[in-house]
Amino acid sequence: MILYEFKCAKCGNFDAFAQMGAEHIACPQCGAKSSRVLTVPRFHLDGTDPAYSTAWDQWANDHERSAARGWAKVKEHGSER
Ligand SMILES: [Zn+2]
């Protein structure tokens, strides 16, 4: 799951976890179908290889606060998977 930004026509923008590549989810406040705002996912940092997205997502959930610092370490581990 990745934290995306969505926009509800009634409630405005909100952040929500969704499946990778999800385009629409129900608004958590009113249930209306909301479209994903086309911004870079929060965890998708510059230079991220898409192949790492799943592992990166799990890792980021555990280490969100130190994500920016720890990302260099993740890259060092390379393509173990
Ligand atoms: Zn809404």
C-alpha cells in the first residue's frame, strides 16, 4: 500500500493508502468516488527503481520518519531480491 493524494469533489484533497497504481478510491468522509491526484507518491523518491516499490513500501512503513536518511542505505543493499 502506498500513500497517495486523492481529491473528493465535495471534501477536497486527502491522503489515503491505496493499492499501487490505484486511480480511484472512495472518499473516507462521504464515500464519493475520488480520483488520485497526479503527484509523485510520497514514498517514491527520486531515482527509485520501480522494481523496489513493494519492498520500499514495506520498509517505508516501518521507517517513515527516517526514510530520507535511510534511503541511501537501502540502495546499498542493491538487488538482493
Ligand atoms: Zn468526500
